Amino acid sequence: MGIFILGGIVFIVAFCLFKISAFRKTRPDESWLRISIVGIVDYIVLISGTIGTGILFMTLYNIGH
């Protein structure tokens, strides 16, 4: 159970750092719609990476035991 909680915390921290970096790189004249779309795409990429890493980890864990 702890590994899943740790994974969730890592996901939230990574997403927050990703968004802070994106906001620092945006120009003031960019629209909020474009920034929101980039945020949704980033969210989907991070979720798929988290799920993919979880599947890989569980596969390796099951092979090892």
C-alpha cells in the first residue's frame, strides 16, 4: 500500500513542478485556452507514464518472486 501512496505523491509533485516550469516559460500574451490545453496534455502524459511505470514495476516484481 505504501508504494502506491508514494507513487501518488511523486506524481503530484512531478505534475506541480511540470506546471511551474510551463508557467515560467509562457509569454504574457498567450491565451489561457492554450495554456489549459497544454496542461491537459501534460496531465495525460504523466498519467500514462505513471501507469506504464507501475505496470513495468509490477511485472518485474512478479518475475522476481
